[in-house]
Amino acid sequence: MKIFATTIALLLFYHSYSQWCITNVGPTTTVDSNVQSVVLVGSSGTINFVGCPGVVGVQDLTSLSTNLNAGSTYTISIQFGTCDGNYSGKGQAWIDYNSDGIFDPAESLGTWEGIPPTPLSTFTFTVPAGSQNGATRMRVTQQEGASSLPLSPCASFAWGSVMDFTINISNGIDCSGYPGDFTNDAIAVTSLPYTSSGDNSICYSNQNLVYNSPDLYYQLNPTPLMQSIHVSLCGSSFDTFLTVVDPQGNVLAFNDDSDNCGTSSELTFDPQGQGLVYVIVEGWGNETGAFDIAIDANYLGVDENETDNILIYPNPANDKVTLQGIVGQVSFTNVDGKVIKTIQNYSGQSISLVDFNPGVYILTFSIVGTNYSKKLIVR
Ligand SMILES: [Ca+2]
Ligand SMILES: [Ca+2]
Ligand SMILES: [Ca+2]
């Protein structure tokens, strides 16, 4: 029931539903105002489209494409006009340069307003040097009766056009070095505690549809000894949103704003019984930027309170560790529950850790007949 309830809660604050907003967008009728032509000569290839008759919704012209180079300047010629009667309207075009599925205001090529017939509109634009290589979309829209500019690329209205074309960008950013775009490419968290940093403002797309903001996917496999897992984005540069899901998409936990660190997100979830889980980092709304992520776990049977006179140093440890206040049998267990090392008669000597992989280990020992566990981190 908990999973069901949180899934419903998430559905309630979905804002829009797809990359490039292609559903419930555009004109609801085919008559009157319409884009009559679009010409864009690229570095190679040309888009040369003649409009009319009108099309309801987003007119999918993504089979038409041209190639643009990041850093170069081009001119697009658009005839805002009509397929029938002439009425006042406004027009605009965008290219999704960072390929995040959002036509951002900063990605506008130019605007038009008037009552057709008006002269051909020519927008000269420079493809930003930081654009993402590969295929992305250009949208050209004309909206009859629109009250103000800029237009929304995702608006639904009665008369006009919304046309999508394909733009292939070269000489920009190669995103092959930016893993984590989706589950098939998730960043593997192989040991806890884990700290890293990321940035969703380039090379990531909107896959987790809670918000339009592009997301980064991390994956981890909780082990049976993990009692709870804590994920923190505290210290991030923008308003973050955090979700944990299982491979079926069931939401295990989510958080918008932490009690501890403002608009950054933070959560704790119960990994018991879970296999693979995905931790998804995105922004609130369209927000993007740099973030810090920290993931740590609490372990079953680790009592940190009742053994104050026990000292494990250094902790985290590198190649050796010393246990103060412990004599007798000591065992080291990894987070999979496997005993890695047992010392029968420990008496304060330095213990070599050269055979230990980096990670979390549980030390178990007994004092006057009571068993205790303590956590040791090997770096
Ligand atoms: Ca964009
Ligand atoms: Ca998202
Ligand atoms: Ca937030």
C-alpha cells in the first residue's frame, strides 16, 4: 500500500508528459492561420517545406532534416501566413540545442507578429558551441490570436501551426562520456558510502516524468545486511528532486526539499527485499545544474551506542586497522554477509587489510558473553 500511495502522489504532480511536448499541443482545427513555408540551408542538406493544408496537433516533419555545426551561423526563412482567411497572430521557432526534450526560451531562433500577408521572416542564429552532437528537434509555430510573445512551444490553441523538423548537430559536445541518461545506461554504485557529482544541464534527457527537468540514473544492489539507505543531494546548485524506483517503476521513496538543506533533496528508504534499485536525480520544474550526491547505508545488527569504550582506528582504513578494547575472537563480514576474515585470539595488534576490497565491513566480537557489531570502512 505504501508503494501504491506514493505512486499516486507522484502522478498528481506530473506537469507534462513527454519530451518535446508532442501530445495535446498545437492547433485543434486545420483552417485559417498556418505556416506556409520553412527553408533552412544547413552545412549539408536543406529543409525546404511548403505548408498547407493545415494539420491538427503537432505536424511531424521529422523526416525532413539538415545538418548544422555548433558555433556556426545560419538563417532560417519562414513564411508565417494562412491556408484560408487572414487573421492576426504570432510566430516563433526553436531548436532544442542541448537535446533535453525542452524548447527552452534561450533556444528561440526568433519571433514574428502580424496579420498575413506579411513579408518572409528571416531569423539569423548561431548554434551555441555547447550544443549536443546528434539529432534533435526544431519547432516552428504560428498561433492565431496569441496575446503576447514569446509563445509557449507547448500551447494548445484553435488555429495555426506547430511543425517539428530534425536538426543534426556536429562539432558540439560528444555525450558518450556522460553516462546515466536512463536505466540502460545507469551509473553503477558499486560500494557504499558513495559520493560523486553530476550535472544534468547537458547530455541528459527527461526520462523520469515527474518534472520536465532532465534526469540522471544511478543503480545499486542493496545487500541483505543493509537496513536503510540514505541518499542526499545537499549542497547542490539548483532546486533538485530525488526519486528511488525498482525496475518495474514502483516508487520506493521521493523527496523535493530536504528539512536539512533547503531546496536540495534527501531521503531514506528501506532496501529490505529489494534487488536492483534506481536513484533518479532531476530538477524541480525545468531546473538544471550541478549537484553532489552522497549515498550511505545503515547495517543490520550494528550497534553504535553500547560500545563506547571500543576504538577502531583508523576508520575508514586503508591497509591496516587496530582495535582497542577488544580481545578474543573477531570476525570481518562483508555487506553480502560473507565472512572475509576471522582472528581467533585478538589482543590489540595491527590487522592487515591488504586482501580487503574497498567497501563496508561489519566487525563482530563479544565482550563478557555479549555479541557486538561495528562498522569498518575500507578505502
Ligand atoms: Ca533544450
Ligand atoms: Ca525529469
Ligand atoms: Ca527541491
